[in-house]
Amino acid sequence: MTAAQPQPTRLSVYSVHITGANTMRNALVTAAASLALALSFASGARAQDEKKLVVGATPPEGFAEHLEFVQGDKVETFSKDKVYVVEFWATWCPPCKRSIPHLTELQTDLGSRGLEIIGVSDEPVDLVKKFVKEKGSAMGYTVAAMKKEDTFIKEKWMKAAGQNGIPCAFVISRSGKIVHIGNPLDENFDRIIKQTLANRYDPELMSRVEPTINAARRAAKARNFKEASSLYAKAIAENPSTLLEYSFESWQMLNDQADDAAGAKALLTATIEGIKTDKYALIEAANYLATDATIKKRDLDAAQVVADKLKALPGTKDDPEVLAAMAAVSAGRGNYAAAAEMQYDAWMAAAPAAKPAVKRALDSYEAKAKDPKAAAK
């Protein structure tokens, strides 16, 4: 964005992308970048400067009064029972157009868990309405346009955050704080959203353990697995639930690289025991152990232990996410008939917006249940 002008300036295409094959490694990059943004503003701010919008800050008040909502309900305030994504975009922006189906999928899959995505454009409302109408169901989330000659949103959000390009998304947690600012096309974006929905995303914590995790990875690369395991344990001890993915990374190192079956089993057993009452952590564990394609030596017995702990949690009998995770474990074990039965229950219990995604998995399980070759794998 250029310096403020009398008329609203056009947002430019956001061009910073974090790439790489290792999603868990890049989660640290994303968190560190978010925290670095906050620290850079905090250290450089002067007393007379306007308040900067950084990770950890509260979003500016008066959001809705500066917007015209063209699709979805008007969002007057950020409710404490939801996680919000405020995404700045434009009809002319190619990366923004690429993000639309992905954001629609997120809203469809996670809306029942409390996710609400709001796309905000600085273009004329009639142009935005026309675009949204043409997109139809392919743009399945709330959309708004900034009011004519009203620069509040642009100044108090994008400019205050030091962002001058789009698409750019602000993730707001249930605590009412901004936990992430970045490109919705980044490969870690989904992970951040899901962890925020589970109240388990902590960018400050992730940044704090980054040096230790990186040291563990260097040790693993040098095949010093004992040192790597010790470093992973040191980092994870800060918050085992939030840092669950690094427990899995350490387990996978022992399991797949070090050929330390006993050490891997002990770590996985301790990890599962440590999250036995955390529904969302157990769901993540079940799906990871049953479906993650990077695992070379899958431990489906451990996955079943996780599924059993999920089943034992109070109030989860009709929880669609729990049922779907248990179904994934059954499918991983080759019991597609049981998986289909549980996935059907998940489909019936799912919120309307989430049903299509749940149904796709159900169709897959039912097809494999009828295929003797699939069941034999």
C-alpha cells in the first residue's frame, strides 16, 4: 500500500509465500514470522504513533459500521464462541481468486466448530456483489465491501499491521486476540486455524521453542538420535498438548529413522497418556496415526488406543469429529465396514455446512467395504 491518499488506495497483490515440504517445520517459520512482526512494531513504535495491529493485539472496534455486507449475516462484534478469519481480497487479484475455493472448503469443514470467515474488499459494493453472485456456492462464506470513501478498515487493519498486499488474513481467537497475520495460501494456514479452534495455537510459545526444535532436527540429521530425542523432550515439556506435533515428529524420528522401536513405543505411549482428556489433541492424534502419509511404520495399535480414549470421553457419543476420527482409525486398520458405520453416524450428527466433507469420507469407506481387495490391505 502506498502512503494514505484522500481517496482509498488499491490494495496490491500479496507476494510473500512460505514454501517447503515439511509442514511441521514451516509451522515454526510461520509462528516466528508472526512474532517477529509483533516485535518489530513494538520496538520501533514511538509514543506519537498510532496503535499498531500486531499478533496478540485486540482487533479495532467498530468493524461492521464501516462495511456493507453483501453475503452472510452482518458481523457486529467478534463473538467469544467463534474463531474469525478476516481476509482482505479483491476481485482483480489472481492469488485472491485462488484462495476462494480453499476458504470455502475451510468454512464448510470447520464452520460447525465455530469458524467464521469474512472476506473484505475495498472495491465498489456493486462490483463485489456481482462477483459474489457469479461465484455462487463456490464462494461459501461471509463477504463485505468497505463503504465508499471510508478508509477506517484499511487504515486500522491493513496499514496498522504493516500489510500492503493481498490476500492477507487476520486470525482472531476466541479470546478476542489476533493470533496470526498472513497469507491464507500459506501451507501452515489450515494447521493454525485448526489449532486456534481447539484453543491450542500459541505463536509466542512456538517461537520460544524454535531454537530447541531446530537443534533437535540438526541432531537428527546428523543421526545423533539420543541428543535429538533429548532436545525434543526439552521443548515439548513447555506445553505437551500445544506442542503435540513435535511429540509426533520425535516419535517418527525414533520409529522411522533410528529404528528404535522400544523408544518410539515408550514415547508414543507417554504422549497418548498425556493427552487422554484433551478431545482435540486426541482427534489430532487419531487422524495422524491412522492417515499421515509420511509415516513409514504405522502403529495402528496405538491409534486404536487413542480411538478408545476418545470413545471413553464424556459427551462425545454424538460428536461428529470424534466419530470421524474413530472411523479413520477403523479404516486404517482395514475395517471399512465399521468405519462406514461410524462415519455414517458422524454424517448424521454433523452440522449442515460440514455434511458434504463427512459424506465424501463415508462414500469412500462404503466403497472400500464392498471391495475385498481394499479390506485385505
